[in-house]
Amino acid sequence: MARMGESLRSAREAKGISLAQAEEATKIRALYLQAIEEENYGNLPPLVFVRGFIRNYATYLGLNPEEVLRLEGAPPPEPETPLVLPTMEEAVLVPPVVSRLLLMLAAVALLALVVGLGGWAIQHGYIMLPGFSPTATPTFLLPTATPSLLMPTHTATLLPTATPTHSPTPEPGVRVDLQIVQRAWLRVLVDGVEVFTGILEAGERRTWTGKERVYVHCGFGMGVVATVNGQPYGPLSSEPAPVRVEWSRVTGPPSLMSTPGPTIVLLQTPSR
């Protein structure tokens, strides 16, 4: 029977994929991937993380993760803690109010443990997020005003602000200002033409203006804050994940719910 590490390495080499390419795709460090292929668990984090790494790596290589975990050399599963029920005498001695209180305290303690374990894993580099540095404390800049619409699953319309005394001056097209809060990869198209592809560091600001539309593909949407035609939009995504966002200028006859000037139509979809 083939060993787990050998099967993973053979599948990667058959596809012509390097460890660096696998790291970029899976967000698992190359040194961990190499240790998994060599079955060197002394250089890996706790097994509860390692089995998750193996599942993601096997899926990326087109293998069945459960079959890979059953091969020789795979780390054993974590032992299950048996559920110990109280005896009848113990149940009678504990009042119902105390029982509910104990259950609530246990749930809070379990939640704190899960959150702390996940934060520890990210902080020590066991789990990589796009643009995250284990040695730096991320900061998030929230907009001073509530964004008009932030729903990533449907098309929304941002109407220009109008006052009763005068009509606002129409914006010349679509102007998108981006503030980089956390290091992120960006690809920007203005009116269908690619104008930028690369990585921007925290603290940088970029502005793009299009006559009809501005499209942004971001590798870490939560780390980039946008302002569209002077209106705060907020982070491109509410989750630490890639996202695609497009702002388009639509012209046409005014409706009862709109004011004179261009209408900005936002299309935001999760990146695939």
C-alpha cells in the first residue's frame, strides 16, 4: 500500500505543481506541505490542525481526502472524549436552576477555548490568511458613516445626496478611492482596461476614475476600504476572503425615487 506522503507528492509532481504554487493556492506554508509529504510531524503544529491541512491539500491535488487520511503514515484522529452522564443520585442532588447555570458556563468556556485556539493558530502562522503577518497586529479602519448598501449577494443602487434648495453637481463618471488597511493583492480594470495588478501595502492609497465603470478584484476584501464618488462604502468584504466588486455608471430617464445626475450601480460577488 502506498504511503500518505508519497501519494501526495506523486500527485503534485504529476500535475507539475511546485511547493510554492501549492502554498499560494492552499494558503498552507510550503514548509508544512513538505513536512506532510515527508511525514515529519515533528515540524508540524498539533494534529488537530495537521489533519485539516491534509484534507485541504488532498482536495487541491484532486485526491479523496478521507482515503488519503486512511493511508499508512497518516496522523491518527484525535481520540473522542466519552460522554459521562450523571448517576440518578447525582442528578437528584443538582437543582434544575444550577444545572442550567452549569450548562451556560460550560458553553461560554467552550466558545472561549475555540476562539482562543483559532486566534493562537493564526497568530503563530499555522493558518495563513491573505495579507496577514503573524508579527503585526492588524488594524481595521471603519468608515465614519454607515455605507449605503453592503449586501454582497444582490445588485444595489447608491443615490447621490440631494438637498431641497438645489440639485447636486453630477459626478464625472465613477471615482473609486481605496485605502489599504492590510496588505492585499489587487487587480483593477477601468472601463474594461486593466490598469493595475499587484500587491499594495498597509497605509497606501490609490484612486481610479472611469467614465462608465471601475472593477476591483481583491485577494483580501476585509483589508481594503473604499469610497465611491465621495460616499463611504467601507471594507470591500465583511470576511477575510477574496472578493470581486464593480461600480458602474448607468444613464437613463430619471425615476420618482432618484435625483438628477449619474446613478452608481454596485455589483459585489464573492471571488471564486
